[in-house]
Amino acid sequence: MKKDMEKMTVSELEAEVRLHNRLYFVEHKPVISDYEFDKLVETLRKKKPDSKALTEIFSDFERSKGQLEMWKETKEAIAVTHDIPMLSLDKCYDEKDVIDWASKIKGDFIASPKIDGCAVSIKYGRDGSLVQAATRGDGFEGDEITENIKQIRTVPHKVSVKNIEVRGEVYMPLSVFKQYEKEFANPRNLAAGAIKQKDPQKTGEYHLSFLAYDLLGIDCITELDKRGILERNGFHVVETEKVDREKLQATFERFLERRYKNDFETDGVVFKANVIAEQERLASTAHHPRYAVAYKYQGESGKTKLVDVEWSVARTGVITPVAIVKPVALSGVQVTRASLHNVGIMRKLGVEIGDKVLMMRRGGVIPYVEEVVQRGGKPVPIPKKCPSCGAPTELKDDFLYCTNPKSCVASKIAELEHFIKEIGCDGFGEKRIAKLYENGFVTDPAEFYTLTAGDLLQLERMGDTLAAKLIKNINDKRDLSLEAFLRSLGIREVGKHVSKILGGYGGIKKVMSLTEEELSEIHTIGPVIAREVVAGLKEKRRLIEKLLKYVKIRKVKVEIEIKEGPFAGKKVLFTGSLVAMERKAAQALVEEAGGEAAEGVSRELDYLVVGDGGGAGSKLAKAKKIIADGGKTKILTEKEFLKMLDLRP
């Protein structure tokens, strides 16, 4: 923003709000930060609380179609009026403001991450069945999405309590968004389009998730009571902590510190009065409830000069532009470098050497170049040769690659660093690893285990004590979990989420035998990630075999409890949409009845349960083929499954 907001007229503020609302939600080309947009909105709200531009912020978000092809598939909106308005939250940005807000409230508070998703309302009728779902819309009226919401696996189709309304956030997990990030601006906009597809089955293909945060239609004493009821009825509930008045800031800082560990985007912390009677006493304004506030993450911004752009080679061979700037103080830290992500983003920003740029540490943590505020005039040359090994570079879409990563020194050193980091071995920093590689002592991850103290003593500034300590550190990492071992290989897409799923298979041989088809059927993996995993494991086969000469894959000990029941000793798999309950609840019932929830269709499968909600797909076809070939698999309808458990649908 070039102009002081406080000096702007109402008309100017309204024009700016509409402009930046469209740039963000419709055109997906924001030119100011979230923090600046929030300040703009708050300034307008103070000067004209009933401005139509304020209500358009939300309706544009829900109804924007922009330039994304997927929006062409969204259905015509059927309006749903909310019985109780879905009001937005008031915002604060510092400790003083949150303390001032809390001073008006009696009792304790609850805290939850503010998920950057799409707020929805889900109603359950007299028999506990899901009867209606709607988007938030403008807070008073939203769009009907009942059949679409049923495609989200974390939304129960039936609950034990009657005539209730559940509110929460529909979001796309970041692990799922990875396969779309080159095409779509952010997971929130993609989720907003996915939840309104004309064909509800297509909504299911986007693997959305739902986290509940409120329950209406039932008497409770506290917010914690509400969330307990939600959990007992099969809902995944947003993380919640009970907080004393004195610990509001400390709680905010704790959520801020771990925000990047979540599999969803967050933009702040929601604080709320825990006692319902206190909420009723405080009531709401026309815009927001007085008993809740969103304490937003923010980054201190500053302007500085872009001095140069350096190019860093990653272990995958991707060459990343890094902005070198004149030192600027952000959130109490002198910042001199910031990632420009990739060539595509750098070009979209339009940065040139000598530019005056706006820098921000988002969440007070990661420095970003937000925008160019004054041109400098010297274009940034894209390297035609790898800055590490001199091999030709190749530009694919928005990414620049070294065409010879297997022989690229920087790429190899980054690969070794990644291995050491993932196995949790201390003492081997970037410079030390570089020296080990340059001297020929460690040229692949397995060779860390063949190091001797004598090898290390040949390095500069290395004594007997330090050498012995480093050898002990690496020897302490000869016993690895399957998850850590898989992550250490540096295979594209095998991060914490995928390695945890693969770790459930128990052994490396089983993981290496998995096919693309088997992996792609797993929820949150899909065909793109499956292809990368299978190809990566094949490429790393020799390294895996070499590593297994030195390390042992630790097997997780599982206490086996012999159970009796209709599914005792049987493997059961579910396909399609279950009507009576969510899939996790059904799998738990199988285990309680002595059975095992299977991972996929095979000749070892005893029962395939087909949900009454439709969408059975390829699993049903495979099971039928196995049966036709004389296999033992039996196909059950959802009603037959419930009958075997002596439950009635």
C-alpha cells in the first residue's frame, strides 16, 4: 500500500478492498500481504461498519470463478439461509490487543489453530442422519453442498445425537495439495472449488478433509464439552487447548512455533471463552461474536535493496534462486537472504538486481520477498550452466534443473546432508560433509558407516576426541525405523506423511514390492505420488542394498491380542461411501470383532464391504475378478456388514 490507510476516504478504502479482494480470490494474483489486507479491512470497518464492500469479501470468496478451469465444473448455487449467522471473527495482532479482549471475559479460554479453509455448516436430522450441508457464504446465506460433503471421508453420515448442526472447516491437506501446486494458487481456493463440483463424485477425488469446531442444537456447559461430543460421534475436531488468562501469549507463540508441522495451512490462533453462559452474556455484534477472537500470525515487513541473486543446487538437481539483500531488521533479526522459490515465481514478482523490495518474515519465521516497490533496472540472468558442476541447465515449467545431478558436487553434498538429517545424526554439518566428499571418504550415504577415526583425522581442525565422538554418533544410527530409513533416501514425495504410510507395511522388502496401482489406491497418495515413489525406490535399489549391509530396519513390536467375533482372523476392506458411519469407525468395529482392516484387494482378502452410498470403483471390480478365479473373497453390502455385527442400519 502506497498511501496511509487512515488518511484514505471511505470511497477510496472500499475501492481498495474490492480491488485486493478480486486480485486474491478471483485472479489469484495478490499484490499485498494478508496482514496489509486485514489492516485495510479493519480501517474500513472502523470508518463505515455497514459498508457493502465488507460483506462482498466473503461472498466473492465463496462464489469466485476466476481463471481456474475447475470452477467451470461448479454447480449452480442453491441458497441456504443459516438459522444462526456464521459470523466472522474479530482480529488482533499483538499481545496488548488479546489481553484487552480477554479482560472483558470471565473464566478460562480455549485455543485452536485458525485453519485457512472453507467454513461449512452440516445439519443432522431427527434420526441422526446427515440432511443438509452449506457453505458459509456471506455469513447469513450460503450455498447447498449436501451431496458433496458426503464425499469427504472425515464427515460422518450418521451420528447418535439428533437435530444438531456441526460447523467446521473443509480444507485440502498440504500433502494432497503438492500434486496441484503448479496449477493452483493455494489449497484454500482449490478446496472452495472442489466442494462445489457439479458431480459430487469429483469432490471425492480431491481428498478433502474436515475439522469440526462448533456444535449447535445441544445444551453444553463448556466448549470442551461440545468438542468431546463431536469426537465421540466420529468427527475429527480441531486441536484444542484449555488456556488460563495468563498464558494466552505463550499459547499463541507455541502454536506459531509448530504451525509448519501441520498438514494444513493456518493463519493464526482462535481464542474463545470456554464457558457457554459467558458466551451468551457477551453475545455478538452484527459482524462478530464478542467472546472469540482470531489472533493472526504476522510478519514484520521492511524495505531493502536487492543486491544480487545466487543460485543454490538442491539434492534433486533443482536450481533455486536466492535473493541477496542489504541487511534489513525483521522481527528482531537481521535478514540478508531470502528464497525466491523458483524461476517461475521470481519472474512473476518481476524482480531485478537493484530493485527496492518489500521483505516480510511470515509468522515471524521465514523471510520472503513480497513485492517490488521501486525498479532497479538490471535483469536477473538465468544460468545456462549449473553453478556447481558446469553441466547445462534445463528449464521445465517454472523450475530450473541441473541436467547432470548424479555427478553434480552440490547435489551430491545436499543428498548426503539430507541423509544425515533424516537419520538424526549430530556433528556432520554442511562444511564437514563437503570435506568428506571432496576427499573421497563419503561419496554416498552408505559410506558414512565405513568411516574410521583415521579418515576423519585427515580433515582440518579434527582431533582424536572429536573424531571418536563422530564415529560414535554414526554407529548409534545403525538401527533405524522404516519411516526414517525411507525419508533418508531422498526420494521425491517421500516426506513425513508418505513415509509414515509406507512404514505401516513393516519391512523394506514389502515396500519395494508395491506397485503404482497399489499405492495410488491409498487415501492422500494417488497416482502422481505413487509414480514418484515406485520410480524412486527403483532408482535407489543399489543404495538400499548397500545401506542394508550396515543398518538394521527396526521393526515395531505389536502386542497381538486374540479376539473373538464374527470377523475373527479375517481381513476386511471397505470401498465406496459408507452411509451409517465413517470408514475409520467401521474399521475400528472390524478390529473389535477380531478382524483386521486390510490395505488393499488381494487373494488374501476375506470380505470386501461395499458402502451403500455408492462410488465402489476399481476395488469392487478386482474383488469380482478374484471371486471369478476361485478366490475366497466375499462381497458384503453395508447392511450385510452391520447385520454380521448385530447392528441395524
